[in-house]
Amino acid sequence: MSWGLLLWLLALCALLALVVQLLRFVRADADLTLLWAEWQGRRPEWELTDMVVWVTGASSGIGEELAYQLSKLGVSLVLSARRVHELERVKRKCLENGNLKEKDILILPLDLTNRSSHEMATKAVLQEFGRIDILVNNGGVSQRALCVDTSLDVFKELIELNYLGTVSLTKCVLPHMIERKQGKIVTVNSIVGIIAAPLSTGYCASKHALRGFFNTLRSELITYPGITISNICPGPVQSNIVKNALTEEVTKTTGSTADESYKMATSRCVRLMLVTMANDLKEVWIADHPFLLMFYLWQYMPTLAWWLTNKAAKRRIENFKSGVDADSSYFRSVKKKHD
């Protein structure tokens, strides 16, 4: 075989590999590393069985769905949120549809902003189950308001709940994991923990802070390879996050009941989260296109990403000021264009 033919074949193989990757990306609903782990990596059904998993924000949305899927894996569950009656509802459904018994689920009411209670809550979990294998930091609240109109109390609440509350609980659990030299800390961040989104200045700030904290914490735990830190960054997912989002005042929420069919199904997002936990991935991006594309643009082509963000911001703010639902009107139009 001549060198010329060999080089031609190598170039053809490289081109075919590129085409395959492009096709995979067009069909993707998560970053390619996560999708590879889903295809070829360790299965949640193998890796997570018999673990003790503490989930905050377990009363609705991603946390609720996570509880349901974990209950089918034979784990011991700790469900935390402020609304006890909603946690009771989630527990009942876990018992009805999962593989758990009454003794396998602990309802532990928790207010992330009440940091003085976190140490006692951690001790309660350890007393009940003897260990904490996985902490899922999922509790939090979003925001929909222009910065100029927003009370400083809203920013304080977002930082207290989303950032400081999560950091506080993590610090309470971390010494136990260091003592055992193993554990998983999984934090549900957001696409806006990486990119910028108008009407969410305080929310974006809290999520950027979380990403910085956990990336740095991971580097400090380098001597404990058995302790893994995973940042989950979802795009739009079907949940009550917009309905419960704070507005310009800390006592007001949007109460939005807008159509969410354009968002990713909560069950799919949670399945990919379980794959992340099973494979100890450091950071994952979970979103349909065009939102997944924005993750990559912000990572690799920030100038283009800023141009697109500014174009989107103008329309989103106009819709917001005119009383049109800023999320559904903009995201549905963008998704339609992409499709």
C-alpha cells in the first residue's frame, strides 16, 4: 500500500468520525461525555443500590422525580424540604411504586436558610441510617425580574437559599465523608450557572457562585479520590421553578401557569443525573437543542455566544415588559426555529 493511499484512508476515517460526532451532537440532549457514559458507562442500577441518599428540595420538580427513580433502585432515602405535607405525598408514592419499605425513607423537614439547623439535621440522618453516601443539593428558588426593579432583599434571599444554604449543608456532611474517605456530593446547578440570562441577575449570581465553590472544593479534596463532586447543569426542565420564582419583591412569586411542553421531561433529566452519579462525572450539561448548543458556544466561542445572548435578551425583556410570559414565548420561538 502506497503512502499516498494510506494518508487518503486516514483522512477519510477522520472525516467519517467527524460526521458521526456531528450527527450525535445534533441528536443529543446532553453533553457527549454524559451520553457516552449512558451508553458505555456504569449503570445506576449497579452502582447506586443500597446507598443512603439525601435529597433536598424533594417536594416537587427534579427532587420529587429523583426520589421516585431512586426508590426503584433499592436505596435508603432522606427527603428534605420545607413543606412536610408534600414530602409525605412523595414518600407515599415512593412506597407505592418503588422497591422500598417504610423504614427505608426518612422525612426530614429542612429550611436551607436556617443554617443553624443543618448540623442537627445531619446528625439525625446519621442516627437513622449510620452513613450518608450521596448528598443531592437540589433545593433552591429562581427569579424573574429586572435588576433595576428588584429589592435587595430578593438578592439576599437568593444567596441565602441557593448558595449559603447549600454550602452550609455541604460543610455539615463533608466531615463525615472525609472520615469515611468516600461519598458523592451532587449539586443541581443550572444553565445560568454558566451563561447569562436577563431577568435572573440574582439567580444567575447564586448559581455562578455554586459552580465556583464546588469546582474549588473538588480541588481541595484531591487527596480523597473516593469523594466525588458533581455539578448538574440542566437547561429548561418541566417543573414549578418558574411558578415559584421570586419577582421584584421577596414576598411575591410569578405564579406562572404557562405551558411547559417545550421543556425537557423531568424524568429524562433525572435519568441522566443518575448516570452522572453512577459514573462520578464532574460536570454535566443536560438540555435539548438549542440550549445545549449554547452551553458549547459559551465554553468554546464566547464572543459568538455573547452576540446571540444580547439578541435574545432584547426580545425577552420586551416580552416581559409587555406582560407576555418571558420564558415560554422566547424559548418556544427559538426551539421552533431550531427544529
